[in-house]
Amino acid sequence: MEGIIFIGMQASGKSTFYKQHFFNSHVRISLDLLKTRHRERQFLHLCLKTSAKLVVDNTNPRKEDRERYIAQLKERRYRVVGYFFQTSLPEALARNQAREGKDKVKDIALYDVRKKLQPPSFDEGFDQLFSVRIQGDAFLVEEWTKPAENV
């Protein structure tokens, strides 16, 4: 069982990455789709109860935002993988401007998430971490190396 947590600003490519890499294998848990934390909790509980592979496709900028998912995933013996979407604020603002309708968010939302954004770390409980950057029309994915443990 695998639980994936996306971390990054809006317009950093998270949902597009999900569609390209996990659409056919993992259930998507997203506040954009579910609209409320209550619905999100219910859906997450159902996924955990049925041992579904899942992706949490939210901004998850702070360690505190991620720990509620990690704790539940670990309790159910999931392998927890994090993807940190690295993009500059100007790049995210430009991509957001190109969005239409409900996909477009207010610029202030990007500034707010950028201010809170904390890179993930293995000590949060991640079993594996990746860095993701948009390069042209593709994604550059690099695995983070786990620091050596003290002997």
C-alpha cells in the first residue's frame, strides 16, 4: 500500500503530474474536488479502510499540514512517499494567470502558501522523497537521498 503526499504551491504542476503519473493507479484526494475538510476526512478514511493506493493532491505547505496524513498512513502500514514541487513564485504566478475559471486562484493565495512552504524531510515519516520541477513540457523528478544514520 502506498500513500503519496504532494507538497507545493498552487500552479506548480501537482495535478498535471498526478494525471500523467498516477491517474491509472492511485485515488486522488484533493480539497479542490472535495471542497471541505469533512468530506476529505471521510474519503481518506474510506481509502484507508479499503487499502487503496492514494495521492493527497493539496498544497500541504507545512510539516503540520502533512503530519495528519502521515500519521494515518503509517497507522495503516502504508509506505509514505512525498513529492516536493519546486517552482519560483513568478513562475507559479505566470502559470496561474494562464488558467481559466475555477482552476485560477487569487494571487494572494500563492503568496500565502509560498510564505508557509517548508521542504519535507525524512524525519516527518516519509519513506521516500522526490523533488519535482517543470522543465518545458515535462517534469524533472529527482530522488532525495536519505541522510546517513549515526552509528
